[in-house]
Amino acid sequence: MEWLEASTENCPVQRTLDVVGEKWTLLILRDAANGVRRFDDFHRHIGLSEAVLSDRLRKLVAAGVLRTVPYREPGSRARNEYRLTRKGWDLWPVLVALGQWGETYTLGPGESPPLDIRHTGCQAPVRVVVQCSAEHTALAPDEVTARPGPGARPGPGARPRS
């Protein structure tokens, strides 16, 4: 079966985008990974409307990407902080990869990124690379083979087999 013949209804990329494939959602996750926890701080830092922020936070909590932790400032009502779950932290390499791509292709001459991510142990800049399970690192697209996997099913474009 060729890729164009495979159904994409169970595609993990498509399903991931159903959860996090919206600009504001990724910016919320970026901020959460950098220590932002409170609604007002997300609202102020990202600059989206309260209604959109509430909707995105609710969806991320429902998907298990964020969890709520109650807190109460003296003299105020109880509120929730939003913290990344293990599932949320597993998106961190995606955020770093997006930032790495953006540093290469979207910053203008003389511009620098607002976040400098370095390895704590040696202070070298961090970068995302693709590697195989045998730990061959920094693989390029022409060094890998992609083919339909065990979950591939014939899709609407599949040709009948003779």
C-alpha cells in the first residue's frame, strides 16, 4: 500500500493537531513551559481575549495536557493555576523545534530570539534533532524511510488489488 492509498483517520499528526494545532494553544503551552501558571498572566503575556483563553485552557485540561491546581491570594476568591502534565511536558521538544525553525527562518537581520535555551550542565545551546532508536543522531530526511505502518488501512484513494 502506498501513502496516498492509506486512510489518515488514525494519523497521529492529525490527532495531535486536533488537540494543539491552533496558534493560541501553542502559545499557551510555550508560556506554561516557561513558568506561566495563572490566567491573568497568560492573558497579559499572550494578549488573547479572555473568552478564547478560557476555551483553550478548558480544552487543554480536558485533553490532559494541563491540570488545574487551586490557589488563593489573601483576601481573594479561590482560583486555579494551570500546570503542564507529563503529557504536556512531552510536547516540549515540539515547542523547542518550532522555536529553532523560527530562529532560522523568521527572525530579521539583527534580531535575536527572546528566549535562550541552554543545557544546564555545559551551557551549550539546545537544539532538537531526529535520531533513530540506535542513537544515530541528527538524521536528515534523505536518511530515513517512511512507509505505511501496522495501523495503516486502505483509504478512499486506495486502488483495488488484483
